[in-house]
Amino acid sequence: MSENIETPGTRKNHRLLPIMLLLLLGCIWSLGPSATKFAAVNGVPPIGMVFWQTFIAGTLLLLICLIWRIPMRMERKHLRYYVVMGTIGVALPNSNMVFVMRDLPAGLMSVLIVTAPLITYLIALSVRLEHFRAMRAGGVLLGLLGVAVLVLPKGSLPSPDLLPMALLAIVTPALWAASNVFAEKARPQNGNNIALAMGTMYVAAATSLVMALSTGTFHEIWVEFDIADWVIVGYGVVTVATFVLFYTIVSMAGAVYLAQVGYIVTLTGVGWGAWFFGERPSVWLWASVVLVFAGVALVNVSRSRAEEN
């Protein structure tokens, strides 16, 4: 009976655990731009990298499903979910990110990634999944202003010639946003999160494999296996870790609490870029970070208030 007694110390540990997991998730999630940049500058083709990342992640998730005896459903609604999420939510945006990261700073991409919730609201509003709220609209405008500050003023980019690449980079969070809306509308109610992630990864792997073979950009990872290939393998493992941490935090503290991970992703992503590539964030980048943070905060506060009402 004494084992069930909650002491002040255990209560403190219960409060600290979600914070620690959130920090861990943000730190490893933000490794994405740096990992993709490292592979890209070392000659790994974008689609080839995405295949190995998603295939490794899907296989590890499959092992988790088998070990934990998680049912893997193959009904039509599940297959449709896998196809759309695997293609629009993973294969295309990730391939685009690897492509643009050959030229863009990792810190810049980390800021653009966090705009996904803002774009999600715009798409949800257009398909009437969300109702118009002034606070959320203001948050979206602040976030878009942050993106404009990041790519438009002279001196905000390392070179003015990178503007087309910076604009193309926005396609990645836009595709993620579209997949977020689809996931909310079409997610199978009886689907397990880990199993859905596994199916999504395998479809992304199959899609990227077809694309890589048809364009002659398949990456033969077993030939002259070097540090870039180790990074790809590590990125696949990190992808699984983010899924597990993601759903663990949601179950412990809720989705609104999880939304704060975007701030950590941005700051640590800028830090990884400085650490690995010697990137020096400009004043424009920090101004963009502040505006995007403010925008995401307004959207999150508005959402939490709407859920309470």
C-alpha cells in the first residue's frame, strides 16, 4: 500500500518528466535540417536519402509493433491514410528539404519548419475545419511576417541568389501542414499511433524508391559506406524516437503542451547549425525567430481557450 503513496518528491518528478521529454524531443527533432544538410553536401541524392531514412524508420516501427503486439490494420481507410501521409506528409516534403539544404543554412530551415502549425490553420480555415478567430489570424500574420523578414530584406540570406531556394523551402512545412489537416479529418479512429506511423513510413519508402529508381538517383548505401551513410542511419533511428516521444508526451501532458516543442526545435536547430557548420545567425534570423514564436504562441493560446470553451 505504501508503494501507491505519492510524496512531494514523486509529484515533482511527475511534473519534471514531461519537461525533460519535451526538451529531448526538441533537441533530437531539430537535428533534421543539420542531418539532411550534411548528407546533401556530401553528395547523397535527396530522394535516395529519404528512402533509407523512411525504410529504416518503418522497419524499426514494425519491430516495435511486433514486440508490443500492436495490431497492424490493412482496411481501405488505413491504406488511404498510409498513402496520403506517406507521400504528402513524408516523401515529398523530406525530399524537398534535402534538396534545398544543399544551399541553405540549417538554422534558416529550422525557423521555417516551425511555421507548419500556422500554415495548418490557414488550410484548415479554407476547408472549414476551423472557424475564424481574430487571435489565431493575428498569430498567422505574425508568423508570415517572420518568414518575410527571413527571406525578403537584403542581407537576410547569405546570398541574394538563394531567395528561390528559400521560397522553395517553404514547400516543406506547407506539405506538412496539408498532411496535418488530412490526418485530423481522415485518421482511422481504431488506428494505433505506432502502427499508423509504421504504415506511413513504408509508403514513404516505397514512393521514394520508385522516384529514385525512375530518376536514377537511388543511393546505394552499401557501396563505400562512410560517415554520411551513418548520418542517414542515425536519422532513421531519430525519426522513430521522435514518433515515440511525440505520442508519449501527448498521453502524459496533452497536445497543447506538446505544441511548445516548436520553440525548442527552432532554437536548438539554430544551435546545431552553428555547432556543425559554423553558421552565424544574422539579426534578421533572430527577428524572424521572435515573430514566428509570437505567431505560434497566439495560435496555441487561441486553441487552448477554444478547447476550454
